[in-house]
Amino acid sequence: MKIKDIDLGPRPVFLAPMEDVTDPAFRLMCKHFGADMVYTEFVSADALIRSVGKTQQKLNISDEERPVAIQIYGRDTATMVEAARIVEQAHPDTLDINFGCPVKRVAGKGAGAGMLQNIPLMLEITRAVVDAVKIPVTVKTRLGWDANSKIIVDLAEQLQDCGIAALTIHGRTRAQMYTGEADWTLIGEVKKNPRMHIPIIGNGDITTPQRAKECFDLYGVDAIMIGRASFGRPWFFKEVKHYLETGEELPPLSSEWRLNVLRQEVEDSVNLLDERRGILHVRRHLAASPLFKGIPNFRDTRIAMLRAETKEELYRIFEEIEPLLP
């Protein structure tokens, strides 16, 4: 599969853009475990052109994580164009436009998935951004605003006509947020449309290696994107890639090995930020890790993780948990 001249190999697996998750340390870890392409956190176009420091930091990418995409969101054409030109100076491999984020503070203001209620403006922004930069521009969106407006099959053609190089589709509507099951049938319809010639990337509910293979086999997508399944589980990419390449499950990774990966995630987060901010950032990833599933009475331990403020506190909790791991 290729996005313009970027060769991503057969059946590539991408790390989805996620706010407060896909920082440089986490992207590099997922890359190490087999992610073929990684995406930054969402970058606000408004904040970027106002030179907000925290937003500008999101443009920090390294050659080690390539190919890497920077994703922007906004609600007016001029701002998105100016932001796209700033992003281009950071030299990502692609620029992705977020028309899919469903959270109220984004979609409620007309950006992200909010654009699904204003298709003419969505297309105007897309066309203008494509024309403004020389790097490939891609789009990530959803099936539609709600169950009564699943417009993705026609919308995909319109976005392609704007000149985008690839399209990622999350198999839910904005109204669904992250509830219910992702519907891949419409993603498959977009891919089967003979008028579509750009790569189609499917996203939503890929939580097992077997499901990853099914999505390629049943719906014909060019790539898949993994989001929430990577929380506290960056080794998931290793499991998925092994299954796609061999048709067999990866031999079980020991609990000790996986716990050491989480320790490294803590170290990387602290080194990237500082201890206070690094712990604030990483502790919710740890508390969500499936590694701890099945531990009796884990609720209190999870709360302790979410309240930890130092590495020492987290590592002490790990030491208490380790003998209880399966």
C-alpha cells in the first residue's frame, strides 16, 4: 500500500491519533512493536496559529518514528490553511485532517466530527489545505453525524475529488461517540466503490489479531488503524503483525515482560516531560492495561494508580501486583 510515494508495505497497521495518548514517547514505543505508521495527537489549528506553546510542542517529531502524520483540526478555511503551512515546516510525511473527533469541545464547535453537519465547508477546507501544501494530505472521518445520515459512501468520493491521498474511516457515527459496535460494512462499501482509487484505512473495534485479519479479508481495506486497544498495551502491534504475517498467534508474552514494557512506558513519559507531568500523562494508560484484567479486587489498586504522583509510587504498586499476575 502507498500513500503517494510513501510505501507502507502489505497490510499495514497504523497507530491512531489520540489526544493525551500519542505523544512522541508512546509513538516510538508502538513503532518499536510494529506500527507501520503513527499519528500525533490532535493539533488545534486555532491554537497553532496563535503560537500556543503546548500546541507547538505537538509538532515535535523524529526520524525514528517515520512515517509519521501530524493531524490538525479546525472550523474555518483560512485558519486551517495557515495551520497546514506551519505543519508542513515540521516535515511530517503526511498531514491528516481530523473530521472525526466526536467530543463536545471539538465537534460541538463545528470542528472534528462537527464538520459532518456542514459538508460544503468540510470540502472547502479540504480542497484549500490540499492546494496549500506540497506534502500528501489525508482525512479521517466517521460514517456520518447520526444513524439517519450515514453519508460516507458519497462523502468519500467528494473528499477524493478534493485531492486527498488517503481516507481513514471510523465505523461509527458522531452520535455513537465510542459506544456500540463499529460498523465496517459501510467502510467495505467505500472500498468496493469502483470510483474510489485512493487507499482506504479502516478504524474501530480492532481489539484482537484475529479481528485485524478479518477486517482486511472481509472488507478489503488497504490498512487498519488501532486506537484504544493500544492503551496500556503497546505490544498489541507485535501480536497483530505476527498474526497477519503467519496466520498464527504470537506465543504468549510473559507477564513479567509486559510489566517491564509498562515500566519503560513510565520512564519514557517522565524523560519526555518531567516526573510530575509524565506521571499524570501515563498513569491512566497503566490503569487501563488489560495486563491487570482478572486480578481480584483490583479496583482499589487502579484508584491508587490513578492517584500516583511519582515513579516510586507506581513502581511500588507494580511490585505488589506482580505476584498476582497470571
